[in-house]
Amino acid sequence: MKKFMRFILIFLLLYLAGSLCLDRFVFPKDIIGTYYEVPLPNHHQLEAFDVKYGCIVDTEIDETMVDEIDSLQIIGNYVIGSIPKYTESGAKGINFFVYDTTTDKTTLYETLEQLSKAEAIPEISFTTTIDYYWKHRRPADIFLALACVMVSFAYSSFRNHK
């Protein structure tokens, strides 16, 4: 039981230190849950200030190109997704967009079917902005966890041989 508790304690301390290092050096602008940035094609990035909506920013000119994105999909140099539609009565609906990261051109569509036909997209599978962020960050978190497990196991085993 002592060996297991030592393993858990070492793992937790290493994971905490590793997480702080990841947040400081690998993802320095991320503030989990309130702000994050994810690279997109051609010097663009997805930025989000809350969990629900994100925006596409052209980092070369520091300008927001598409705002209030709630879900997206990357297809080559194109970002497709959905954004809220506001009417004069204030009611909300959904517009769909295609943003070309090479020309900075945005095209809006009323329905998903119109988008699919006009852009000849075989399969549309949108991801929420927060899920897209976690998909980007997940490999670093998995590597950190595995490294912590291996070091904790090695240290716990080494300490028992003395």
C-alpha cells in the first residue's frame, strides 16, 4: 500500500508541475475555460473568450474575420461552420459560413444543405469551438500523463529496492 500511495503522490506532484509548465511554455495564452487560441491554416487562429463562441483572427493584421462561431470544421484552407443569425425582431437563427484563409473571403449560407451543395462538401461534421481546442491540446496532455506515470512508476520501484 505504501508503494501505491508513493506512486500516486509522485504522479500528482509531477502532473501538477507538468501542467503548470505546459500552460506557461507550450500554451502560454490559454486560460482554460475563459480564453484560448488554436492555430488555423495560413496565419489564422481560432480565438475564444468563453466556452460557447469563438472567432477567426488573421494574425498578420490582427483583425477578426468571422465572429461568434459556435462550431466549425477545417477542410484544407477553408474553415466552415455555424454562426448566429440575428433578425430585426431580435430572433436568432443559424447561418452557415465558408471562410477561405487564403483570400480572407467569407460566404454565408442560410441552410446546411445550401452550404453542402454550393461548396461540394461530401461530409460535414462540425465540432464545437471548445472541443476543437481540446482536440488541439489533447496530445500534449496525454504525453504529460504518460511521462508522469512512467517516472512515478520508476521512482516508486527504485525506492523499494533500497
